[in-house]
Amino acid sequence: MDFLAFVKKWSLLCSLCFGIAVYVLFANVPLLQPVGDIVGPFAVSLLPVVLFMLLYVTFCKIQIEDMRPRAWHFWLQAIRITLSGLLVWIITQTEDATTKLILEGVFICVICPTAAAAAVVTEKLGGSIASMTIYTIIANVVTSIIIPLFFPMVERSADISFLVAMAAVLRNVTLVLVVPLVLALVSRKLIPRFTDKIRSMKNLGFYMWCFNLAIVSGLAFRNILHSSVAGETLFWLLMLPLAVALVLFTIGKAVGRPYGDSVSAGQALGQKNTVVGIWLTITFLNPLAAVAPGAYVLWQNLINAWQIWYKEKYGELKW
């Protein structure tokens, strides 16, 4: 197998490794550090732009008649709220500061809303883009409601009002998700030839996501390395997100399977918007717990890479 074929087969894994390698290189080679100080912030500024473009490309493939809520959308929200509530109760019963820190990391991984780019991976795995898009909107609206309810219980010092939390999350989902969706649907009506051309470019959105993932993985790795958490606590903050990811993907697939939508449901519950999760943790919870959502982004994309490999090799996902 030649190099290009390997990269194409393991695109997500290569993106993760490339992003981490570039960060390590620019952070540790003195000659490159001044360049990194310029290129790094510029690359980060590209994230929302590329995300907007890749979602527009993906949404051009949506059939408007498929955009309707499904029963599993609400089952998954009930499960997410229940798991989050259970973790809140456990945290409130915990007196040990270290254990509470670790549990806060797990909590933010569970309560985090679905990533807007989950539709891109869902398409790659053969799931429904339209179903995933509707779910993501629902998940973000629910998140804007439960965050101001749960966070003050987790951290009594968390000064977060209902309207502030709702506005922050809904602003994010509007700019990142709703605008490219509306633009794509309008484009299909007004410039169908252009959108047909985009739809014919099979993996365009996926490779754009790989570009973003390389940047995100570098940022996540940097945050982990610069964390002031050490020893056993750091180990648990890094490893428990893997267990959480496996559990959430598995539950999602199990719930979606009776509806013939196990792929979409698995991504819906398992693929998280960890950028929002890190921001919420740093802003309202214990900032040290932000290591957990940073680790989650690496684990969830290793799982996605394995799923894509498995589907391409065997034709369908058994998990």
C-alpha cells in the first residue's frame, strides 16, 4: 500500500497524528517557535470558517422531507439528562476534592452537546445527515436548558444565569449549524447546478473535517501537556473519557437500532462538541477538569477512525 492510499484509508488517524506532531515540532524547535506563534493563532481562526464551509457542503445533500424529529431523538435526550443528573447527584455526595475533580471531567463529557460536524462522519458511515442535523439542533437547545440547572449543583460558585447559558449555546448553534443549513437549502432552490456539483464531490466535507481535526487535536494535546494536574488524577482524566465515549456510542447505537438508525444515533450520543465542553468547564466549573473533554476529542475520533475502517473493509458496522 502506498503512502497516499494509507492516508486516504486512515484519514482521521493521520489528521490526529499530524496535528499533534506539528504542535510538538513548533513548540520544541526554537527556530520554529516564532513561526508557530504566528501560524498557530491563524490556524485556530480558520476553525469556524472551515466548519461553516464543510457543514454547508454536507447540508447541500440533505433531502428536506427527511428533516423531521424521530422517536430516538427524544430517547437519547432523556438518557443524556438522566446520566447527567446521576453524575450531579454523585458529585454532590462526594467530599474528596480529587474525586470530585475527576467526576466533573466525566460529567462534562456526558452533558456536552453533539458536535455540529457529527453529520460529516455520519454520512461517511452511511447514516442519515438529515436525522443527525435535526438531533443536533434538539441536543443544543436541551443543553442550553439543563446547563443552568445542573452547573450550580456541581460547583456552588458557578454564577450562571438561565438566559446567559441559553444565549451562549444558542448563539453557537445558530452561527455554526442553522445558518449553513438554511444557506444550503436556499442554494438547492436557487442554484441547483452548483449544489449538484458539490454533491458529486463525495468526500469533500469529510476531508475538510480532517483539516479541522488536525488543528483541534494539536490544541487538545497542548492543553493536556500544559495541565497542572499530575499523577494518578491526570491518568483518570485521560482514561475515563475513553470509557465514557465507548458507553455513549454503544447506548446510542442500541437505542437507534430498532428504528433502523443505529449509525446516526451512535454518533448523536457519542460524538461531542468538546470545544464547547472545554469552554464550559473553564468558565463555570473547575478549570482543571478541562483535561477530560480535551482527551475525549482524541478518543472519539480514534473510535470514528476505527468505525470508518471497519465499514470500508466489511461493508457494514456490526457494533
